[in-house]
Amino acid sequence: MTTLADPVPGGRPGDVERATALGAELSGRGVHGIVLSYVDTAGIGRVKAIPAAKLASAAAWGVGMSPVFDTFLANDAIVTTDVLGSPDGDLRLYPDLDQLVVLAGQPGWAWAPVDRITQEGERHPGCGRTVLRRIVSRSAERHGLTFKAAVEIEWAVGRGDAPGGGFVPAVSGPAYGATRQVELSDCLADLLAALAAQGVDVDQVHPEYAAGQFEISVAAADPVAAADRSVLVRQTIRAVSQRHGLKVSFSPAVLAQGVGNGGHLHLSAWRDGANLHSGGARRHGMTAEAESFAAGILARLPALTAVTAPSPASYLRLRPSQWAGVFTAWGRETREAALRVVTGTAGVRDQAANLEVKPVDLAANPYLALACLIAAGLDGLGSALSLPEEISGDPARLAPARATARGVRRLPASLQEAVAQFRTDDVLRDALGPVLADAVLAVREGELAAVAGLDDEQVAAAYRWVY
């Protein structure tokens, strides 16, 4: 379970005692340091590390870090808003002890996600993890809803000795080919062992479509834990790969052409232990609430892309007919639709049915992405929205008149278009709060300025190794 209570100065009840025991246990297991992890507005994982012996102090009083990182760009340049971006001030990072794990891929280290609060003990309005926790808690209180979520992780494996920051695939076999799995066999086996040791329940791992690309899927969890797990899995993939002399990229577009790395999000809504996406009277077994929830997400996808596809490199991936889901369309098991209704196999549909959101990549802050998706879904539920006509096949092949009649339109083809949609979307901005919403806009505009004048190859190179 994820700790849902906000941190407080001095520690939540029982945290200091628990952290004291954990610190001693970790030291006895040869763990010397603990990585304290969060994701900034640009989608970059930021960390501080403490000795294992300092865990109790961190649980009581947090660890200092500047709020300026909320307006860092992927290249470490800094933009500002009326609240954020100043060198002044300090925040406290509080580890979630429920999610602390020993890193099997990094001997001597443990890892924990953090929530950030001010020195006065108040919620930091720029903390994406805190925003997601609040939305999840509010959904339970106001609607009786809980959620299960999972993030698919695609990555490209390159040779560690490639010159000049270039990408040279470390494997040569075909997509989904046995050859490619054999070529990376030892590394993948070590990766699975490391994730198992860390308590991550892996569903599958396989070679993917693009050069040197693989994908891993993990079991669903509550949204905060799912976002945590996404960060942890990537940390583990990177660490294990490095020990094998390999370099990995989670960038949406490792190369300017071809299929990029996605980070598809799976999400389902539940009430009293029942999956609302199965056993209902609406299309494909959805309940009325599940259909309205799905319709809310579909309606706000143009604005959502500013959060789910936040990098200039994202739009090198978001191209028609590449299974990236670039049209406002939905369908059952339709992989070209932006919103795929997954019913699951007969016999397990009550557990397996969910929504897959396709125009998402791993440049996204997973906490912000899930928070905005849930907010969009809840808005659809509150408005009793209905889904439009379902599509099958590739929506890019629909005649313009037919597409218009079915509500199928192109999602933003650039980050600039996505930012314009987000700027006017009150539901998503309210979900994040004014401080974080303004930070999203400032950071996206900063990324656009950073790549002004670059061609596609240069954009891909600029972001190749930062995510």
C-alpha cells in the first residue's frame, strides 16, 4: 500500500521508529545509501541520496532541496513563473517508507519516492506526487472510486561504446524476434531477477518494433504506486544495462524517423471491489460510469497531450499509422485508436478490463499524467458523457467527412499546439492547481524555445539520453 497521508514535520505517527529500524536493517544488509526520488515538471527524475543511517532523520525532518527544480528544463536550463524558478527558498523531501526497496541492480543502495512539503510543513503545490495522492483520495471520498493503473515501458538498448552521443543498437534481430531476445538474454535475465527481488510483479517483457527496442509490462497497482513503480523500473533497467556495458534511452524519439518509445497508460475505475469496465450494460461490458469516464478522457486528449507527451521529441513519435494513437478515436482492442478499450480474455474480464491511453511517452511525469487522466475521466463521469461512435482499423484512412461525423480529429501535431489546448482547459489546470499548471506551461514553452531552429535529427539528438 502507498502512504496516503501528507508528511508532517517530526514525522507521521510511527514513521521515525519504523525508519530507525529500517535504517539498521538496511545497514546490516550492506546498504550504504538511499536514493530519494521524484520527477520534475519536465519529466526528469531528480534525486538526493542519504546514508542509510540518516533514514530516521529524513522521516522526521525531511531532506532539503530547492523548489527551483520545478522549472528546470530537460537540458537543466531554468525558466520562471510568478511563483517558481527563484533561487530562494527550500523544500523538504520525505521518503515514503511503504515504497522503500533495496535496489538489486545497484548493490549497496536502496530507493524511495518522496513527497515534498515546505519548511512550514505545508503541501508543496509543485509536487506532482502529492497532487496525484490528493486526487486519488478525493475520488474515494466523493465518488467511492478507487483506481488501478500501470505504465508500459519501452526503451531502446544501445551500445555503450557508440561514439559522439550517437545511438547504435546493441541487438540486430527483428521486432518480436527470438533472435533479439537471445542477443540480450543475459541482461534480460538479470533484469527480471532484479525486479523480482525488488517486489515488482512483471507481466511480460519482449522485443519491440523499433531498432534495439524492448518493452516491459508490470502488474497494475493504485495510481501513486503505479507511478512510483514506473520510476523504479526505469532506474533498474538503466542500472542493470549499464552493468552489461549497454546504454538505454527512454526518449520518445531515439532517432528522428521510425517508431519511438511509448509509455502507454492503463487505467481502470473500481467501486466496492468491482471493476466498472466489466459486466455493465454499455458497449463491450462497460458500465454507464465507465463509459462516461472513458468519454471524459477522450474529450480532453488534445489538452492532455501537453502532459502525456511533454517533449518536443514526443511529436517525432506521434505520427499517424505508427500505433501511437494520434486521433481522437476509441475502439475495442484497436491499437491505432488513442483510447483503446481492453476487455481482456473471457473468464478474467472482471479483473482485466481497462482503458489504454496511447499518446503517452516516458518524457511524461507519471504522477502528473495519471492525475490529469483521472481528473478528465471524473469530469466525464460528472457530466454523464457518452462515447461517440467506435472506430476500427486505422483512423488515418477515414474520409474527411466520415471522420468529422464520427468526431475523429488529429491530436496536436506539435508541442506548441498541445500547449495552446492545455492553456484553455480549466479542468486539467484546476486538477493540477495554479502553481503547477503555470509551471507546466512555462516548462513546455521553455522546451520549445530550446529547440527553436533545430531540425528533426537535432531534436532527437538533444533529448536522446536525458529521459
